[in-house]
Amino acid sequence: MLLTTYRHGEMDARDEIVTLIHELFKEEEDNVVLIDVWHTGVSGLLACRSSIDPFRVVRSLRDMVMQEPWRVRYILRLIPIEKVVNTSIEEISDCCSRLASLKIGRDESFRITVEKRMMHSLHSMEVIKAVASRIDRRVDLVNYDWLVLIEVVGKVTGVAVLKDDDVFSSIKVKRSLADSSV
């Protein structure tokens, strides 16, 4: 998972995600909940690995914030990452192709988003063209069913094929609560 926070808020966000994951999943059947969090070298960006499925973490965190919005102060976004590969167009497009074929139905559409941090030699459009050419599904940039997310962080790249609600955004959840109470 990738976790975004305020610049220089990394330590607080790390403590917050570790605490919340342990609280949310402490009742796991005979399993110890493991979580590892490290700084990526980019201000405001942490990487997390957990023994809990990242999609479950996002859903549980969203449910908790709906009930107790004050519990999350430092986590801005939590993005599930399904695979991590070396930052090369070939490895990225291979990985995206495999994930997309497993998740995106024949009659469904997708869009590709590339987020680059600490990588200036790789051009987003090159990546998008290479990946799109390997996915035999309809592209729709506005009303897509699936988002093929490519998170480039230096020499490694995280890849995920997501629905819109698979990414946790504390700001969006809290805003929806405020809008529904008006």
C-alpha cells in the first residue's frame, strides 16, 4: 500500500496506520497482524506492507472514519498496491496486462493513470501507450469501470487495477459526512 500524508507528517502517519490496523484487525482468527511501514524518500509518502489484504484495510478504514471521523488525523490517502515491479516499461506493461486480464471484464472499460515520483527519465505517455496496447479492453478516460494505477517511486513501481472506491481518502470521506449532515 502507499500512504500519503502531510509533508513532514510521516512519523505521525506511520504511528497512526500501525495503531489503526492493529485495532481494526485484532480479532483475526489466531493470526498475528503484521505491518511494516517505511519512508519512500519522497516527503509525505510512505510504503506499507501488511498481512491483511490491502483492499480489506481500505474498506475497514473507510467504515471506521464514517463512524469516528476524528480517529484519522494524518493519513490522507491509502492506495492498495497489488504488485511491485522494477521501473521498466516492459515489466510495468507485463504486470498491468496480467492484472487487467484477471479483473477487467470483456465489456468493461478502463483508464490508465501514471503517478511519478523520483523518476524523470520515464515519460508517462510512453508507459500509458505500452500498457494500453497490452490490454484488450475498451478505454474510457471519463466513465471508466476500472483504473489501472501505476505508481512510480524511483526504481520500483507499484501497480493496481482498482475501482474508484478502492482508494481511501480521508478528506473525501469526511467531506461526504459533512455534506450528508447538511
